[in-house]
Amino acid sequence: MFDTLRSILSKATADYADIRYEIKKETKIVFNGRELFHIGSNSSDGFVIRILKDGGLSSIAFSMVDDTEKALRTAEENALLMAGHSKKSIEFAETDIIKETFQPEIVEDPRDISIDEKLELTQKYNSIPLKYDKIVTTNISYNEVIREKYFMSTEGTENREDLVTTSLGGMITSKEGTLTQNVRVAVGGSHGYALLRNQEEEFEKRTSIAIDLLNAKPVAGGTYNVVLNQDIAGVFAHEAFGHFSEADLIEDSPTMRERMQIGAHLGNEVLSITDDPTMPRQLGFYCYDDEGVKARRTHLMNQGVLVGHLHSRRTAAAFGENVTGHCVAEDYRYAPIVRMGNIFIEPGQNTLEELLSMLGDGLYILDHKGGQTSGENFTFGAQYGYIVYRGRKGDMIRDINISGNLYHTLKNITAAGNDLVLSKTGGCGKGQMNIRSCHGGPHILVKSVVIGGI
């Protein structure tokens, strides 16, 4: 394949050009209740060419080698048009030239597992909640996405890497009378089919929570001190903070550039946040991004001080900062954009019991359930929680919404636990879907959080 890519790039007339070729393989199995709703596999492939010419950047996707000449000419013409109509000339920051094939550690390659075996496992996990009377339905699916990637640039970089992603989970729905409750369940990751085996306990646990929620009390709205578990702490790191660390989202906003300036004191001194795609066996792991840049651990906040941004080669040059290897595409249909890998709040020193003791009276809130951000303000749903009285966990609560302002909340995070956990499944829809978007954190103690109930 590299010979084909080399031949294509040799025909480009540009200051810089790169090409990415991918084979994408997908398998999906879906159960709605006891009914098998969908089962199937497919494979597709295609190319993305990027052209940088006279300060203009253009990209084009195509699927047939016979369309190469037309794609190149179109990309070059569009780059010149962009250069002529843009107020700023685009440059790429320097990066190492690397020729390497990298294959991740895989424990049981799902490509070697029959679809019959995948169906059997999905059906087994789906049947666990359905054996309970108060579970009225499920929506459980097996999802497998494999990207076999080849990248080459006119600078000389050539790399080859596979991204293998498997997940199994969905929604469990309980009902009693007119009250219905939903709980999510998810297992999976980036290093093989073995991650999905022996997960019966997780499905039993989430089923139990769905049933218990039928007897939980709706939370009373108000302002509380809270302990957030690892999942919601990670969602906050990703949604409320992380997107403002992506340089392409703030570069054209003078206000945000000023607020997210390196050296700004944004958070409490107990708070440090990192994005690290190099963590093996984690969902957001990769060796090279889709610009051929080697991924690297990037500190974003250190003891409350902003110390880094996430970059593509273009934004790194625009900000005068180093590349970070965070430019990722959904697949061969898209040019890459700045994305998070594994973003997480760094662990602290406290146990959960110590955090609850420090909390005294308040709420212990667990697991996200949707949410949205609007500028620096955010609202997240939570799947369930508990009232905490004098440091002890009490009654279960439901119907929880968390609202806040990013900068106020960063200051109000006053303690971090020693129990870092990263998500097993992900999803971020910034422009394109990134199923390997991973978030995490330890338990954290947050003061003065606005809680909306019903």
C-alpha cells in the first residue's frame, strides 16, 4: 500500500501534502429486549488527501484509486482558493519524520472471533437483567470497529497502525407502576475481545441499581457540597474543561484565548488535569495521530495553573507551541481535527471514606446520564446518588441534574481521591464521532454545586 500512496503523493504540486488510507471493519449486534434487532458486519475503505499550498489548506476524501488525479487537482485548487480568501496564512509546526509500523497489544483479536460467538455472548449478557420481573426491557449491543490505517506525507513520514475497539452494553430499563428508570451498562476497550468476557457481575450490578432506583427518592433541588464519582469527574474533565483545551475551539475567540492562556490560575491547587493517549490498554490509546505525529502525554493543568493545550500541527504553529499528537479523524471520510485521547483528573491522596468524612453533609453522586455545555456553563445528568449525613452514605436518590460554571467549579474542587478510574467506553461528537474518547478521574469533593431535581 505504501507504494500506491507514494505514487499518489508524487503527483501533488504543493508545499506539503499527506495522504491517509484506511480499511474500516465494523460488526454490530443489537438486542431490544429479547428480540434480536440487528446483526451484521461490513468493511469499507478510502483515502483522505490534505494539501497545503501558498498558505491555504484543503482536504478531500475519495474511495477509488481511479479518482486520484481528480482528487489531487480539486484539493490543490481549493487550497489556493482558501489562501486567497483567508486573512491568515496557514503553517504547520515542525514534527519528527518517522517510518514505523506499530501494532497495539491485543488480547484475543476480535477479527479472529466468529460472529456466532459474539452473538452468543451478547445474548447471554442481555438475558441477565431480563430474568428480573421489574426489568421491562433492555437495549444491549455489541459494537466492534477496526481501523487499519496507513499514513504518508511529502516530508517523509510513513506509518502504519491498527485501532481495535470493542464494546458491549447499553440500557437497562426498570418499571413499577408508572415509574420508569434507566441505567447504563458498558464494558469494553481498545486491547481485545478478552475484555468482554466474564462480565456477568457488572451486568448484575447495573441491573440491581436499576431496580433499586424504583424505591429511591427524587433529589430535592438546591446547592450542595458533593462528592462525584470517577465517571462524573471524568465527564467534567472532558466536557466542561477539556474542549476548551482543544486549541481549534478557542483560537478564533479573543475572550477564550485570554481565559485559557498558559499560566492562568484557573483551579484550586489540588487540581491537576492531563491528557495522555500513550497509556497502553486504555480506550483512548494510540501511537500516532492522523497527521502522523507521535502521541505524547500533555499536562493541561498543574495544581490549578493552566500549563498546556491540545494541538494539531496547524494550531501548534498558530499558538507558537509544541505539537502534542492530538489530531484525530473519525475514519477515512474525514480530515483530522483536534481531539482528546485519555483525559483525566490526576489522583490525590484521599480515600473515598475520607472524602465522605470531609464532605460531612451533602450528596454522593454517581455516573453521568447525558448533559450539555453552553460556553463556560454546563449541565450534566446523573444516574443515581446518595444522601450523605455526617460522612455516612444514606438513602438512594434519583432524578439528579448538576449545573455549574466551569471556572467557579474549578476553584470549588477542594480534594481528589486516590482511586483513578478511566472509562471503558467512550464517545465524543465534536464535529465527528470519536468512539475512543476516554475520560476519567478519581472521586472528587466539590463545594457549592447547584443540583436540580423534580
